[in-house]
Amino acid sequence: MITSIARWLGTSLDARKRSAQRATLKDLASIRRPLLRSIEDCLDQQALRLRKKIESARTPQELWMLRNDAFQIISQQHDQSVAAERINALIQSFEGWLEPKQLVRIK
């Protein structure tokens, strides 16, 4: 019954358990890599500061919050459509670590 309720709500029990548990260093690295890749062609001081923040983030939630900074930096280097595309591509890396309602795409 709980599984069917979770499915009806659009979440899985595995994702809920995973978001409640602490991310290991390996888990964080698998989230961190795509975030760093999204800004790899951005070389200004803001991007360097963001890389340091990404490297020092200790939870998936902290990394998720840094995507706004990444969006701004990518927008300045390229444009908003490129930034939205790159940031939206990150969502799959965060699935299971955040509540699904937090994983909102940029339009």
C-alpha cells in the first residue's frame, strides 16, 4: 500500500530513503562532476570561486543550491538558453537525493 501511495505521489521509496541517508564521498563526486563540467568553459574569477564552492560542498542539497550560481556564470559566458540547457541536464544527477518537487527545470 505504501509503495502504491508513493508511486501515486510520483516518488519511489528508494528515492525517499536515499534522500534521507547521508551521501558518501563517491555519491558527492558523482553529482559534483557534471556540475563542474557545466562550467568547464567558463574561466573568469566568478567561475573559479564557484569551482571552489562546488569542491567544498558537503551535501547534495548544497550542490543543488550552487546551480543558480552556475546558471549565472554560464549565461554571462554564453546565453540563457545554453545555461538553461546545461542546468536542466544536471537534474538527473540529483534524482533520488532531493525531493522531486525541488527538481524544477529552468524554462
